[in-house]
Amino acid sequence: MSKKKVSRLRRARRSRMHMKEMEMPRLCVFRSPRHIYAQIISASGTEIQAAASSVEAVLRDSNKGNSEDAAKVGKLIAEKAKEAGIEKVAFDRSGYQYHGRIKALADAAREGGLQF
């Protein structure tokens, strides 16, 4: 693995340990060059309670891999979380910097009603 990826995974591990102590569901984000994925994982880390991505049929046709598409995924994950009865989560950015697509997804999820 590249040094850049190893550093990102180290940052992610450190923040996940802190989230584990808080014992609340976490909104985990994965970013690829073209797509963005979001999952709400239970406090124990054993179960995925809601998931949304830019690969889903609703968003796939208009996907360009930019911040606008990330915002759409954020709104979608917020809707699915509401259906599952989840209102408060910890935001797990997976070691990525909080800007660009990650920030757009987080802001849209907050507008959709998630608290973190």
C-alpha cells in the first residue's frame, strides 16, 4: 500500500477508537474517484442499519462524482436513517480531510435531519 493510504487508514483507526467509546451509531463514508458511499453502522459495529451511495439506481444516471452528487447521497442517507429511527450519529470520515465531497455529504446529511 502507498504511504498516503496507510496514513489515511491510521487516522481512521484512531478516530474510530474514539467513536467506539462514545457508543453511538456512526456515519461511515468511503470515497472513490468516481463514487461516494455512506453507511450507518451500529454502535457495536456488527450491523449496517442504513446505506446509500452514488451507485444506486436513483442517483446512477446523473452521477459525475462531484460535490453535488455527494450532497444527494447525504440527503438520501439522512432519509434512510430517519426511516430506521436514527437521529444522532458520529461522523466517521474514514481519515479523509473534511472538505470537498466529504463536507458536501456531511452538510446535506445535517440538512436532512441527522445530528452529529
